[in-house]
Amino acid sequence: MDSIRKTIFKDELRFIQLKHNLSGPEIDQIIHSIFENPLTLAKQYMLKREINTLEDLSSEVNKVSTNKEVIGAINTLFLVQDDLELPVDLKNLFLKNEKICVFVGAGISKLLGLPLWRKLADSAIEYLHRTNKINYFEYQRIINDVIDPKQKLTIFHNLLPKNTKEAKEFYDSAFKTNYDIGNPYDLLVEFDWVKVTTNIDNEFYNALNRKLEQFLKVKSEFSHKLKIMPKPVKKEFNNFDVNKLNNETIYHIHGSIDNLEQTILTTKDYIEEYYGDSGRLKTFLRDLFNEYAVIFIGYGLEEFPILEHVIKNSKNHYAVMGTYQNEMNLFRLNSEYFKTLNITPIPFYLDFNGYDRLMNMLDLWIQNIRDSRAKDYYQKIKDIDELVD
């Protein structure tokens, strides 16, 4: 279903009127047929409640005008696509096969029903109370007074160490997927980029493994045509070397649920890895940000300060961020903060399907890159043919 705006400025419709030489009565008929507030003095018109798709809009306009150009122009006013487009400079990085890395946060796994860190931390404290490890008063004080999820998880693991069976059972229960739409990870593994995540769930790895299995299935059906064997999918959560990164591995820089003892969850973990003199992540991330153009997906504004001391003065990076159309001024203000980190924020509109809109964005990015590469390929063939002739 197409995503459409529910309001437009009167000047936008006036431009359509002038461009197509619509008379006063003609435009008045259109206005009364599709807007709830045709006589308002406000600067904007609001669509009728029953109009929710471009098909609905076309049907209503067609009742008073059979001019297909006018109907198409009005539809264009309401169709929202600009947030789905792949930025030109980013597309050029893909087409030139530059070093690109996707940096995936909990916002992606949330689309599969998995908890964000704040919810996970609250669930951990609730579990302590439910299993009588803290009383109700302590539970209330921690939930209401402790803001930082890392601090809550520190309390949780002080009472329930990572190496215990009970801790593993808690995380296994917390990270059960539950979703009805497509899987965003299936889209993320379609890109030719290094795959890094701070998530400890296995959904990124599972998606890459599914892609390999699909390839092998096709290979078995056309074995006489395909001779290339793909490399096995790997999961790395311990040793990181920016000079040895590859596209067949999921790099879990905060560890994996498969080995809780090496995960980065508590305040102490973060201090040691990001601020300590011997922190493995501090060195790795500094090298990564200097060598690769990094695209952050699934992170909120509050999660970037921890990277400030390792990302400054590095290459240009990108952050895909959800925003509402009427909050674009706030988005621009936040962009000033990102500039200090050499990060260009890329918005997608939450007005349409919430964070599921991200799926549409990734899907169109993939199509755009494939179409551009195909066009470039055929152009090169044409250039060669012309040289031969």
C-alpha cells in the first residue's frame, strides 16, 4: 500500500491549478471532493478520513475530473517517497566498491519483537523481583530511580552472574522472536558490506545463514552451471582485526547470547572496553571508523555519546534515523550534533507504518544499487562495442 500524506499546503494545490490551467470552479469541485476542510482559513487542507490510499484519492478526484494529468499531479502531491531514496554519495560508495560497514543496533531486532536495551533491563529487574531475589520496595526504587539500562543490568548480574544457567535461561526467554512482517535482517544481508552489531541475539547470523542455504539449494538444482562455492557463514565475538574483516562473518562486538560470559552488558563491561587503556573495542572501532564508511542502523540518538571519543576525526559516516514529518526541524537540529561526529543522518518517516517503514527503505536501496550496477554494466558493454567498431 502506498504511503500518503494526510495534509497538504494550499499553495501546493494552487501550483497544480496554475500548471494545468484549471478554472476556479474546477479546482473548487476537486477541493470539496477530497478535503474535510474546504472552507478553512488555515494554510493546509486535510484529506477526508475515508481516503487512505492513492487509489481512494484517484477515485474521488475522478468523480469530478477525468483529466488524467491532473489526477496524476494531485497524487504526486500526496505520495511520500523522498525518505526512501538512497543518497547519491552513499550510492556512489556502493558502485565504486568502497569499504562499507553496517553497524546494527537493537532497533532492528525490535522489529522482530525483541526488546530494546531499556526494556530488557527493566525485564531483568522484574525477573529479580519475581524470583524473590529483591523485594517489592527494592524493585520499585530500581525501576523508577535507576535510569541507565547498563546500571540495571549491573544490578541484575551482581545477583545473577552471567555464567549461571538461570541467567542464560532469562536471556533465551527474552530473545524469542515474534513478528508477522518480513525480516529486516534478510534485507541487510543482501548488501555487500561488513556486518557489525552490538546486539547479542543471533538474528543477523541466522539471516546470513539462510541466504547461504538458499544459494546452496539453487546450486543443487543447477549444479552443472554453478561452480563457485560460497564461504561458510561465521560468527565472531572475541577477536577483531580491521585488516581481516570479511562479508561472510557477523561481528558481535558486544558478544553473543551463545557465550554470556563475554558479553558487554554491565557498566563495568562498558568502561573496560570503551574507556580502558587496554580496551579491545576502543582500538578496533577507531581503526574501523578510519578505514570504513559506517552506516548506523537501529540506534537512537542517546546511544552515540559512547562513541564520541573514538569516531571523531574519522571518515564520513551515516546514521539511518526515524523521524516524523512535522519534526524535521528537530531532526535538522540533531543533525548539528551528528556533524561533530562526522555522521550524516538519513531520515525515514515514522508517519507511515512506524519503524516498519525502514523495511521499505532498505528494499528500495537494494533495487537502486542493483539497477545502477546493471545500467553501468550495459554502458560499459556499449562503450566496448563502440571502440571495437
